[in-house]
Amino acid sequence: MKLFLDTADPKEIEALVATGLVDGVTTNPSLAAKTGLSLVDALATICKLVPGSVSAEVTAVTSAEMISEGKKLAAIASNITIKVPLTWDGLTACKALSSDGHKVNVTLCFSSNQALLAAKAGATFVSPFIGRLDDIGQDGMELIREIREIYDNYDFQTEILAASIRHAMHIRDAALSGADVATLPPGLFRALAQHPLTDKGLAAFLDDWKRTGQSIL
């Protein structure tokens, strides 16, 4: 499963790209506003840092304006993926943009029927928001499983991008449920490698080695 960073902060991205484990980035207007940077400048910098997909979201609500904004965003860099909402206008824009050769991420997906429409519209990615479904008492992970089965039934090439990730168990469950990608905030990305038993074991190994008085270098 690919791991994307859900942030528009170039400094955070640069620090974590150094791990070699970052496959892409997702941004949205809310994340971009937090940086205090020009959206275009921030996206241009991020696209240079990350060779994989960088989702940049339109702010328009009509299909014609989404298409215009999407083309402008796509011109920033070759690895831009245009992000549109899962509305009828968004789906119309997705169909037009994908038919024109652009990568499109259809976001704010909350049902398998919506995901089916996104795939038929030619979406590169569909982003089900699992955490927000959990917040209202529904099973967000069940949505991932339903979309996986539908896409496999009809050999749709749209990738399932698990979004609205709340905790590390969401990552595990998304991987087990067949999500192609998960996007997560930088803090949670760092937390994936952490476990108290790892820390305890490493401390014991180092203490034992220190007592030997040896050095590998």
C-alpha cells in the first residue's frame, strides 16, 4: 500500500521524504490555508520534493469552473493530480479532465455508489473518508471493503485512497481491506514506526553491547 502525506507544509514534507517511504501528497484548501504560503508556490515546491502524485484541490463548485481551475493547477507540475468533490459537477469535471489526460482524485466519498460513479468518470483515485464515517457511528472500513469488491468485480483501475485517517489502526485495517493508498498527517506517519517494546528491546541491546567495550567502527 502506498503512503501519502496529508499536508501542504513543504518543510514537513521535505523532512519525511528523506525516509524514502513517502509515495505522494494530498492537499486541500484547509491545509493550504494553514501554511500561510501562496498556494501555487507551495504546490510547486511540494511537486519538486515528491516524485509521486500531489493532489491539488479545486475551489469552484460548477463543472466548467472546476475544469478551468483543474487545468491551471495541472500546469504547475507534471505530477499534479486534480482533486474534485464527489458531486455531479465534480463527476462531470472528472470525466472531462480525465478524458483530456489529467489525473483526478475524486474526494469526499462516503458511499460505494459514489465510488462506482467516480470510477466510471475515469478517476485516478477515489478518496473515501473513513474517519468521518466512524464519527457518525458508521463503519468507515466497511466502505473500503465494499469499494474494493466492486472495483475488482469490474476491473476498474481507479485506486482506493483511504482518507480521514484518525489513528494507526486505520492504516492497518485499510491495508488489510485492500486500499491502494492511505493518506495521513505527518504526526501519524511518524507514529507508525513507534512501539514501546521496540524502544525497550533496543535499549537492552545497546546496554549489553556497551558492556562488551567493543566498537564496530
